[in-house]
Amino acid sequence: MQTALQALRRGQSLTLDQQTTWRTWNADCKAAKWQQQLAETAPPPPPLEKNFPKMLPPPERQEAPEAPSTEVLPSGFVGADPQSTVEWFKKSLSQIPIKIDQYSTATERAQFDQLLAQQFNSLEPLPFILPESSPQCQKKYNPDAQWFSFRLYTSIYPPSSEIYKRYQYNRSKLPIFEERKSLGSYEASNAFGVRATVTQGKIEEITLAFPMPYPGKDEFSVQMAPSEARESDKDMRCLVMFRPSPPYVLDYSDYTTPTLDTPWSFSIKGTALFGRLEQLWIFNQRSGKIYTKVK
């Protein structure tokens, strides 16, 4: 390092070894300065209603703490907001002073991983409630057996997406937010003169990306008497406990081409949250009662 500084003071060109030493020293200084600023100025995590919670509020317990049926969440519990969660991760990642690309050295990558761990390793699993209209968590009641059967459905990312190119079939896709917008329609025909009305639209979505196959159960049941099932059916929700992990967030896009069998075209703009799906809960959003936790 001393020879590199002497060369710079004299206005001399640095050798290849001196250039590497100078870049590593600069990265160390930036990292140390950023760590100090983070410790001094970083605000506490925002509350749940404005951003995602650091951890799920501890369940209230009644007379028998060991019995799952006594666990309850706050009435009207909404979980972590997917959009605010994505915004928080993107903002936090943008504040890390070291940027990684194909030119980054092993030292820079190690420093980046260290800063990443300082920022995110303390996060607890995030609770995301699957949309009420979501086909990913389907339920069906059997009145004779007196239970609800549930099944978790996941898919893979589009082959044209960056996620598929990087992970192929090794990441399951579970939507937690979707917004559709119609862009009208038009008349089209093929080479044989067969005509069809093509519907156009765009989809913005947020998904959870986790290793597949999912290590937990994807089919399970909840025992319930017909009278309670009749009253609770419309309020039962599926909640996933999701622990974030690198690379945390990644944007992707896709486009569906219309055919005669599927006469619609949609452009898809999405963001994936990476991590591990740790548990799936079934609970009553109106009362807060947790029926089961599936690992």
C-alpha cells in the first residue's frame, strides 16, 4: 500500500498489483464509513401498517398455551404488505456502497456479503396472506368427514424471465400480489382466415421465490364441525411465513402470445422476493383464530 501511495504522490502510473491494492483499500474505507453511518443514523424498522414488520406479533394464548386452537392473531390481521416490503428491500440494497458486477474482485464480493448480512440477517420470517381470490391455496369442505381439505399450488417462472435463466426449475413461484389492467381488444385472424377477438392487458405481480420441491406438506386438512364451517368459511385465509435470503429481490418480465385456443395477450411485470417458505398457516381473519400451522 505504501508503494502505491508514493507512486500516486509522484504522479506515476500504478502497476497491476498496485492498482488491485488501491481498489481494495478504497473498498475497505467505503465499507467502514457506511457501517458507521448506518449505526449512527439508521432509523428503526417501520411499523407493520406502513411497511413490513420485523416479526409477527406474538400470539395471544388462553388457558392451554400448548394447544394450537388457542392461538389467535389480532382481529382483521393483514400481515406484511407485499408492495411496501419490496420497496424497503430495494431501498436498503441501493444504500449499500459496494456494487457487485462481473468486474468485482473476490475481496469486494466478500465485503458486499458482509454488509448484506449486517443489514438483513436479523430479519424474522415475514407473514404474507395469500390473496382471497388466489387459486394457489384452495380449500374444499367434506361434510361427512367434517374437515376442510387444503392444497397449496405453486408454479415455475416463465422461461424467458431472468429468474428462470438463473435458476431454471429450482425456484417455485407463489404470487402474493397481483394487479390486472385491461388494455382493450382487437380482431385478429390466422393464415386460414379463422378470426378471433384478442383481449389485451397487463399484469403487475409480486411473488415469492423459494427452492423446489417445497420441503413441507402441500396437502393437509382442518377438522371442523359443519356449523362452524358454515360460519367460518368466508373468513378462512392462508398465510405463509417466509424468511428472506439473498438475492432478496429480483425483477422479471414476460409476455403471453395469443393463440386461437387462448385469445389473449398480457405483458407481465413482476418482482420476486427470494427466501424460504417455512410454514403455512390457516387462520380466521375475522376472529384471528389459528386453525393449524403446517411445516
